[in-house]
Amino acid sequence: MPIYGYDCNDCGHQFEKLVRSSDAAPTCPSCESGDLKRQLSLIADPAKGGREGGAPACESGGSCAGCPCAVN
């Protein structure tokens, strides 16, 4: 069950939605429009062997805790 990001073409609201194959087409939670553009998503590379303390790896080689890459 993938999670897709959407942009509403009517009101500009951006949101994510868990999409199941049995579900109806998603609508904007803000204005209920069905005129949506699905966004390209990046897939996370799973860590091999885990990380000490459970912290994800940072592009700088350290932990993302307090790092600008952890801010969305």
C-alpha cells in the first residue's frame, strides 16, 4: 500500500494519502476536488544491519539528529 503525495489543482493544497487498490480515487481534504496531480515520491533505501541507536544515516556521514536534512 503506497503513500502518494498530491497537489490539488483547484486550491493548491498539498497532502499525502495511503492508496489501496480497492479505494475510490482520492479527493482533496481541503476542498474535496478530484482534480489532483500525483507527485513523484522518493523511495528510502533500507539500512542494512541497522544503525546504532536507530538514527538514520545522514548525507554528511553522521546522524540526522539536529541536522538540516531532517527538517521537512
